[in-house]
Amino acid sequence: MTGSIRRRGVLSGASVAVAGMGAAGMGPARAQPIDPKRGGTLVMLGATTRHVNPAIQSGTPAGLPGTQIFASPLRFDDQWNPLPYLAETWVLAPDGLSLTLNLVKTAVFHDGAPVTSADVAFSIAVIQKNHPFKTMLEPVTGVDTPDPHTAIIRMARAHPAILLAMSPALCPILPKHVYGDGRDILTHPANTAPVGSGPYRLTEFKAGESIVLERFDRFFIPGRPYLDKIVMRIIADVPTALLAMERQEINYIPYVTTVRDAERLGKQAHIQVSEKGFEGIGALNWLAFNTAKKPLDDKRVRQGLAYLADRTRMLRVLQGGKVPVALTPIHPGSPLYTTDVNRYEYDLKKAEALLDEAGYRKGADGTRFKITIDTIPGAVETSTGVAEFLRGQFKRAGVELELRTAPDFPTWAQRVAGQEFDLATDAVFNWGDPVIGVHRTYLSRNIRKGVIWSNTQSYANAKVDALLDTAAAEPDPVKRRGEYAEFQKIVVDDVPILFLHPFPYTQAAHAGLKGLPTTIWGPMAPWDDLYWEAAARR
Amino acid sequence: MGRLVWLARRLVHGLGLMLAVLVLNFVLVRLAPGDPAVVIAGEMGGASAQVMEQIRAQYGLDRSMPEQLLRYLGHVLSGDLGYSFYFNRPVAGLVFERMGATALLVLAAIGSALVLGTWLGIVAAQRPRGVAAQMVAIVSVAGFAAPVFWTGMMLLLAFASYWPIFPVSGMEDVGQPRHGVGWLVDVAHHLVLPASTLAMIYMAQYSRQARAGMIAALGADYIRTARAKGLGEARVVYRHALANAMIPVITIAGLQFGQVLAGAVLVETVYSWPGLGRLAYESILRRDSPTLLGILLGSSVMVILANLATDAAYRLADPRMRGVL
């Protein structure tokens, strides 16, 4: 292994002198200039996925390869600002009723066909019809295509979320001539043999085993991407994956899921870790209350339990104090997050008073009532550890908490989706704009038994419904922020959910790997500027 | 009884057994809590009720269980193992793709365990109270008692982390071309740790069996006769005693083919070995019943064949068996 590194290193060192010649403005078919950033293979940790088409499926397993294979109209920086991608410029009409995308003229798909406005119109129709996030493109009435490089998205009402809906993971542009052949998109063979216009093309898809991507030489951004090849290896066992990372068998883990693992990897001299890049997905770990079941249907009971929870101490015990408390339904990394809400600092007296007031006094045995908690299988720190901590906390006020640990995800999901739970730990993503990933949990019209990550808490508050509907269509950003601030305040006061903390994601990579994806979408954005430092190249 | 009649009878038994296995597995898999549609929706990041219905309809999950079972049996009998809910492709191809890796792992494990275990048993039997025999007994019991995943982790820590002489995971180096001698060496290099982990459990049983068999055999009259004839010790031990002591070992080896998949699930998961065991594990986690049933069917065929082969081996090893089996 070392031999090959050295050999490659010498070669690319010699080529530095010629670098930087072909900076810009050359046609896609030109000979590749020699660039010090060019070359090398990245072997990394992948995840099992059914296919790699993010147009019909959300989530990181499809999104990681999907955002490399497919380009989207826009991408974002690390401050939530949209940047040009397939759209070189764009105009959101002042009334918010249309978004005009002016497409790059040099973009082609992996099969050589040009990317046109017809493909954009087709893709948006597919996503609107098939993507699980129904609210994302709900107001879209159609896409006009006055010429091959202009697409105008028409909306029935103002829809500020439309810009974030153009993100890489949410709006992959599919070639109409491939996916529009009349076959069912959900089972289309091109979902595992995709044709996109992104920086890498898929060359091998082994279900549950590996995904191989190779550099697309005619990518529309000149000179990019830098890597020749990306191999996503699926290693199901976390300790094995960590060991493989330490041994440099893999050199990138996009989502390290516990603080403990991140610290272990960060201690290695050859590994860099970053906590940036997870604001967009906005994953929150939380405690859900079934507000349809006694005694949790009483707001005072839920508030009482919130005062008992003592999240600060919980995080000190479980996460070594390295993870902050999340106070509201919106991820702390979002510009819409507010801290102006009730913080439920630990207060035993207040908790007991609230429980008494609700009519649940201590019985002769010192117990008020008994409830259960379902934990999502995963790391102890974010699931069973939380439940065990809470059991001790609740006991102080005479509330018995019984743990129902699920052996695997399907068992847990059945209980929660079926609304057969009292309390449950859960991790849910914001997905950028609240309209996309937040509303679903709180709108009373989204109480749907059997549907996971709907309003499984059976939370219903007419004021919240109205606020969310107003904010969804609010073109004025300042007013919108105010509306979401009020929404956060009400939800925190109602406690259908006790928010615990942002999910502690970290990305870990070999120190020689530069240009880590740390924008708001982090690893779920094109890695066209990711490269091996010459000395570390492999 | 003629050899052909014997074989035909065994095959008919085997088919009946397979049908029973199919029905039983189908029912067991469906009894586990959890809905594949919810899993798929979970991975999608949530789904509307309409999408869930669509998924259920697509895979026939909206029908009654007896109807699903009949449809499944019909498909299997016509040679169609069904369509994986999760991996979104025909099960037969998926199982076939993974079969090779598991076969390699299992044969390497059982083969090395058989050879090494038997040899250790012989060594232990020659001086039952010697130091070597005690060591063999300790190692055997420890190897048998330790959980597979623990052994796997310990070997990984020792030989992939502390003394990094073997790779951590996978079956091949991704950079390598998949042909030539270099590739074979690479695969063999990756095979050492997982095969050793799996071999540990089997080796214990073989060595115990071989030891007991050899002690009995070495005390028998015909061995005394052989020695009296003036045969060398090696010939006495390996030709005369071993032939008889091997019968229980063959029995165990045959039985173990049936348990091999259970061990392979853990070993393949720990070492990321791309075989059927890991596929089975992932299918269980995702309630992907067609894939799981396909794997179980495949392994039941394997067990039936292994039993057949064991019986055939008996008939070869001991002519007296021909009347019984």
C-alpha cells in the first residue's frame, strides 16, 4: 500500500509545474489539464440502499451516492446561501409565485445528451408525485420551458421553501429520455443504473455490498471533479468500520454517529474530524409523547415530565457534555431557530405541583402512574441510555417508567407508527426548510396511523396549524421568522415532544483528504472539490 | 437395497422436508413484528399513507397471509424465488451472487477445522494425560464456549489492529483487479481471520470427538493385533485406528453443515464478508421476507445435500452401514 502512495506522490509532484493552465472557459471535450488536485481513489464507508435515485426517496443512504450522480438546480454554502449549480442564475419573483432557472448551457448527462429545461420540468413533476416529502413542492402548478435553457417553476402561492427544495439531495435532475420511457419510476431499472449530470457516474452497484463511482469527464464545471474514483463499501458493523478507518482501509466516514466514536477517530494522527455539515439535514434526537393516551393527554403531565427530565445533566452523563440541548422543533443550526422558549430547567417542585394539579397524586406506594418508553435501536447514548436516565429522573416524582427496548427498527417503527406507545425516543430530520421536514410532525391533518414520521404524537393545536400554514406561504423573511418563532414557543409550551439535542453527527476523513463537504448539506452535496493532497494520494 | 432406490427415497424425503421448511419459515418470518412497508418508508425518510399502500400493493403485502403463502409456494415451485422487497431485485440472483463467498468461507473453515481438529484429537489420544492433551482440552473447550462474535472481535483486535498483519474487513482489496494470482492471494489473505474465527468452534468439537474415538480405538484388540504384527506406530494410528475413529467425526461434520449458516451470520457481519450470512442478517433487520426465505431455502437444500453426502460417506467408510441406511 505504502509503495503505491509514494509512487503516485512522485508523479503528481512532477506535474505541479504544468498545473493551473486550464483554469476556465474551455469546452467540455478538451484534453484534461494536469492539476495537482487531480487523481486518486477514495474508499469510504457507504450504506445499504435500495437504489440511488433521490427523486423518489429521501435519506442519506440514497442521498450520498445520489448527489454525486445527479446535479440539481442549486447548491448551498455553509451560511444557507444558494449558489449556482445547474442553474447559473435564478430569479424568485417578488410575489413569490414563480422561480425562473437559467440553466448552464454546457451541462450534459453521463450518456452525452444535453441537460435541458424539459429535463427540469420532468424531474420536478416526478419528485412532486413520488418523493415522500409531499409539502416540498406542494404549491407547484407546473414548469414552463420557453427555451431549452430556461425553466420557470409556477406556484399557486408564495412558497419560500422552493429555494431549499432545489438542493442536491432534494431535486436531482433526471434525464427525461431515460426515466420518462413510460416505465414505473419506483421500480425503474435506471434507479440502480442511473444516468445523471453530476460529477461522478455510477459504474458498479452491488446491493448491500458496494457502490463504485467514477469521475465524469464531461462534468459541466471545468476541471472538476478531482478524484478518479470513489468506492463506497458497506460495513454493517460499526466497530469493524472504525477499525477499517484506523487501518486506512477506508478513508472517509460521512456520518459518525456518536461522540465517543468521533473522539476515538479524532485521536488518530492521520484522521481529521469535522462537526460541520449537518445543519441542513437538521437531525434532532427527541422524546415523543403520545398525546392521545392518558395520562399524557394532559399538557400539565407532559410539562411536569419535562421539568423532571433535566436534559443538561442527561447530556453531561450520556454525551460527556459535548452536545448542546436542542430547545425547539427547529434544529439549532437553522437561521429560524429561537432560544426564546421555556427551557424546562430541572425543577422537582414545579414538576410535582403540575402532576398534582393534573390529578395524578402519589398513591400509597409513592407512585403516581406507570408509563412505558420505546427506544429506537441504535447507539446507547441516544436511545436506551436516554430511557434509563429518564427512568431515574421520573422516579423522583413517583412516575414509573418501564423500558420497552425494540430488538430492531421494524419493531420500534411498528409501535410508533401504529401510535401504540406512551413515550418514545426518536431521531427526526428537519431537511432544511421547516415546510419540508418540520410541519409533518405538528400539523393535525398529518395524524395518520401506520405512517412513520407523520404526526404520531396525535398533536392537535388549531393555532399551530394556522401558524404553519401562514409561515409556509410567507414571502417576507422577517415576518416568516417571527411566525416560526411563535410556533416554536407554542410547541415547546405544549410539549408534544421534549426536544433533547441535535443528533451528534461528525464526519471523519483521512487528513490528506482536502475540501471536505462542510456546507449546510455536508456529505449530501456534490464532492466535486474533494481531493487528495498529493503526498497522501492513493 | 439398491443404491438407486436408496437415493430416490432420500430425494423424496428431502423434497418433503423442503416444503415443510418453506411453509414453516414463511409463517415464522411473518410472525415477527414489523411491516416491510414501514421499513422501506423509514428508509425513505417517511412516506405518505398513499405511498405506503403503493408499496404494500407492489409486493402483494395487502393480501391475506394464506393467499401470500400460496402465491409464494406457487412461485417457488415454478422456480421463481420471488422479488426482494428491500433490494428491489429478484432474490435468486441476489442469493446466487452471495453464495460463492459463503461457500468459500464455510469450506475453508470446516476443512481446516476438520484437519486440525482431528490431528489435535489424535495427539491428545496418544497420551491422554500428557501436557499436550490438557492443552488441547483447554483450547477446545474455550473455542467452543466463546461466542463467535467475541472470538471475531478478539482476533480482529489482535491481528488487524495490534499486529496489523491481516485486513479488517471485506473479501478483497478494492483497488485490485479481480483476476490473476495476485487476486487469489489477496482473497486468501482476507479469508484467514473470518475462516479462523468460524473454524474455532468446529475445531473444538472435532478434536473432542477424534480424541474420544481414538482412545477407544487404540485400546481395541485389532490395534494390539496390528502392533503385534510389527506395524509401525504411524501406520497403526493413522490407518487402523483413525479409520474407525473417524465415523463420529463425519457425523458431526455432516450435522455442522446445518449450523454453519448460523455462525456465518455473525462472522460475516463482523468481518463484512459479502456472503449469505450477512445478507440474511440485513434481510431480517429489514423484514425482507422473500430474500430471507430464499436464503433459508438455499441453506435447507445445503443441509439436505450435506446429510445425503454424510450418509454416502458412511457407506463408503463402513460397509456394514449399507444395510441400515
